[in-house]
Amino acid sequence: SSQIYRFSINEADPASEPRILSTIQPPSRTIGGTNHALAWDGTNLWFSESYTAYNLDADGRILRTLAFGREIAGLAWDGARLWLAHPNWPNVATIVAVDVEGNQLDSFEAPLVEVSALVWAGDGQLLAAGSDEFAGPPMIFRIDVGPAP
């Protein structure tokens, strides 16, 4: 079974064991689906399950549900937009920016065939981790997408 853990790390001793603050049951469990993309918006958590992104409060209550016609392989929050990576095998993945209502704001081809994670790095930069070929060696790309609106 999958769970989402919220934990704290002792910054004075980062090698120490993290302390679990809470455990959240994901809103959905799809057998064979992808349950791995998480993004924190500063207050709440974004969690993806196959074709759906959920905005959850700290207790795991669903605040918003966004359904997409394509699988979600990565999430990132830039302070105003949610960035999604959509697989497009055998072609390169697509990266899409949406608002909190799920309206598409931007879209472009990723520099990777497989995107397994997205991270907002600040300064108008997304980090995309994955591979430039199916099951190829892992790579990380820094993508300039411009500042958050």
C-alpha cells in the first residue's frame, strides 16, 4: 500500500533519522498506475495518480481534483502554476503548465523521452529528470521557462 509521509529533517544533523510528522493515505490507488509525483505549493500538497492531480491539505483532505487526458509523470509548482510532465512514448515527453483550475497556460516538448520527475528550481528554471531514450541512463536537464507570473 502506498502512503505519503510528512517528515522533518534535523538541519543541524542532516544524517540523523528523519522524524515522521504525519502519514497521509493517497486519495486513489491505481493498480499498475503511477503514484509518484508530488509537489508542495507552500501550503498544500499536489499528488498525481495516473491521469489525475489532487491538491491535498496537510491532513490528506482533497481540496481540488484535476483530471487530464494524459498520464502525469512529474509535477512541479512555481508559486503560481502547476507544471506537468506527460509521457509520449516513443516520442519525447510533453511539459505543460496549468493554473489551479487545470487550464493549460503553456506547453512544449521536453528534452527527454522519459521524464520521471520535475522540480521548480526558482529563477524561472525547471529541472527535469529522466532519460533521453527508453530505459537509458538517467539525466537531469535545466529548462528555462521564465519567471512565475
